[in-house]
Amino acid sequence: MENDELISKKELLELTNISYGQLYRWKRKGLIPEDWFVRKSSYTGQETFFPRGKVLYRIEKIKNMKEDISLDDLADVFSPALDQIGLRPEEVTQRNIVSGDVMKIYLDFRGSGDLLDFNDILSAYILNKLILSGDIGLDEGRLLLEVLQEGRIAFGTDPSEIFLMRKLGVFSCFTVSPPCRICTDKGVRLIAGISTTTVIEELKCKLV
Amino acid sequence: MDNEMKGDLKIDGTGSAPGGEYNSVKINGAGRITGDTSCREFRINGSGNVDGNIQMQDGRINGSGTIDGNIKARQLKIIGSAQVRGTISGDSLIVSGSVTIGDNLDVQKVKIEGSAKINHDCNAENFNSDGSFEINGLLNADEINIKLYHLKSRAREIGGGRIHITTGSDAGFNVLKTIFTLGMYNPVLEADSIEGDEIVLENTTAKVVRGTNITVGKGCNIGLVEYKGLFRKTGDAKVGEEKKI
């Protein structure tokens, strides 16, 4: 992600067929995060660039979604603020956000299970994703949940990334707050790197 | 807000009071409020200090006010002078005196009749200026109307939908005004870049102007113009390079 290719503002507008007015409006509404605007000096002074993959994906999403919901609602989807929601475990599984089996594991871990808040659903959602993809096993999933709970403070306010790795068959995971780079020895196999902002957006889209 | 339970705070001579929730806050002499405060009505007629953040529905600073924090206001009028260390956010801000903002200005509607200094960005739906301003970051608004009268205005970047920068009607040569402003008469706007859909400029100096339809009028000096639709140059405008994209 750190090495994401950059796209100039001019090229971006051309490619996505949006106007300056729209781009600035979306920036004001927080639909395009401030830290994606990368300023670089050029012969005309300053030029603005964006991380290519992220911004193109985001603009496609905004263009597709804005027909259904207003810009302000859209801003809620993209802002990583904590949601005031509470869902019963059955609702979460019924809406296909988390599979029934994974929900059972999560509830075992959590203890009581009447209402799940956004963080609960998020943790279960991440667990669900990784277990269903076969990246991690059940015990490893429990370890992950512990880490997610420890790192819970980072959710919502600061973007963070969760890294999962394995060395000589031994699983380990941790969270970091970007911008940062990790460097590992050769024996380490990185299983997955998950950005909380991306999963939060995914999850919010499912919850809307 | 439940106003019936809340009391009024009034400082007539010199005094200080703790922050908290009030119905109305009035400082007529010299007053200081310590701590975060929220109120319905906020008035400073003498000189007032707030050491903390303040939230108000209707605010008016007639004398001088120093806010050592952020202001959140449904509407705020600054007729005297105000210094705000943080951000002003809310619905509407009218500045007929002067204001200095340490961080950002984030409101729906801004009207500057006096002068405003913003250390970072200004985000608004409607931005109107008949006075002068200095914005060290980005001026981002859907509708930008700037009338230049006698002082220089500056923003590092300007971006938005419709951007109109024109010289005010009485900005022509006027002996009295020239004497009055002691040679500071300089109705121009300076920016590094201006980007928008519909752009009309007068007396503007910018390195780059990019947009769909662009009109560059008298007194302009633009390094590079990039346009998608129509480009018009009138009067004595100077444009270094023009490119249709």
C-alpha cells in the first residue's frame, strides 16, 4: 500500500470524468481523505497527486452510490467514526455479514452476547473474512480476537492495520498505526495485512 | 437544548467565571471564562477571554474576544475583533471587524466585510468577501464570490464550483480613498492555483488557473491557464500560456 502509484489531479479528472467542483465538494464532505492529497512541486509550482488505486476505487464507489443516498449519508459511510449501532447476533448472521459458525466462535470469546456494537461486529467480520478464506485456523482466530480487543482503542479514530504472519508454522499477529513499514526476517510468511479503514468501509456498506 | 434549567452569566465590570452550560453569556466589561462553555446566546461588548472551547447558537463579538480553543456556532457575527486559536465551525460566520483563526474555518456560509486571517483551510458552501482575507491553506467552497475593494487578499489555493473574483464598483481611482488607505490601496488577489468549473477573474495574480470555462479579465496576471470548455481573455489580462485539454 505504501508504494501505491500516484495519479495527478488532472489525469484523475480526465479518467473519471468528474469536474473540479465535484472533487472539491467531495473533499469538503470528507469523502476523499485529506491525507490522500499529496502535494509535489512541479514547474508550475505545486501539483496535487493521489494514490492511484485508492482514489480511483473511491471515486467509482461515490459515483455508483450517490444515486441512492445523499452526500452527507455517504460521508458517514466513508468516515471511520464509530457507529451508534447495536445488533443482535442473529441479525448479523441473517444479514450474511458473519457466518453462523464464526459468530459462535466470536460469542464464545466475548462471553455474553445480547447486543453487538460496531466494534464487535467489526471484529467478527474480520475473523469471518480470514477464516472463510482459509488463511487462519480456529485457534489462530482466537488469538486474533485478543489482539483486536487489545488494539480496540485504535479502531474508529485512528486508521490502523492488522498484520498476520506465520513463522515455522507458528502464528502471530499484531496491529500498527500507519504510516509505518514493517520489516521481517526471511522465515516469516505474511498471511495478510488488513487496513481497518477499508474493512470499516466494507462493513458500513453492508450495514447501510 | 433545555434552556429553562440553565442560568445566565453576565460580567459587567471585571470578573471571571467558570465554564459550563449557560443560557446566555454576556461580557460587558472585561471578563474571562475558564473552561469549556456552551450557551444559547453569546455576547462580548467589552473584552472577553474564553480559555477553552465554546459552543453557541447565536454569537456576537462587538468588542474584542480571545478564544483559546474552538468555536462552534450556529451563527456568529464578529463586529469587533476576535482571535481564535483553533477552528470555527458551524452554519454562518459574518466578519465585519477582523478575525484571526489559528486553524480552520468550516462553515456553510461565510461573509467577510472586514478582514480575516486563516492559518489553514477555509471550507464553506458559500464564500463571500467584500473585505480582505489571508488564507494560508486552501479556500474550498462551492460558490466563491470575491469583490476586491482596496486591500490585497491572498489564498494559497482556491478550489470550488463557481469562482468569481471581480473588482468592486468603487474600486476605481479615488483620491480620498488613496489618502485614506495611506498608499495601501491595492485591490488584488494572489493565489498559487485556482481550480473550478466556472471561473471569472479580475485583478488576480496566479501561477495556474484550471477549469472548465475560464474568463480572465483586466488586471490579471496568470502563468498558465488550462481549460476544458471556453476560454476568454479580456482587457489587459496577461496570460503566460494557455492550454485546451
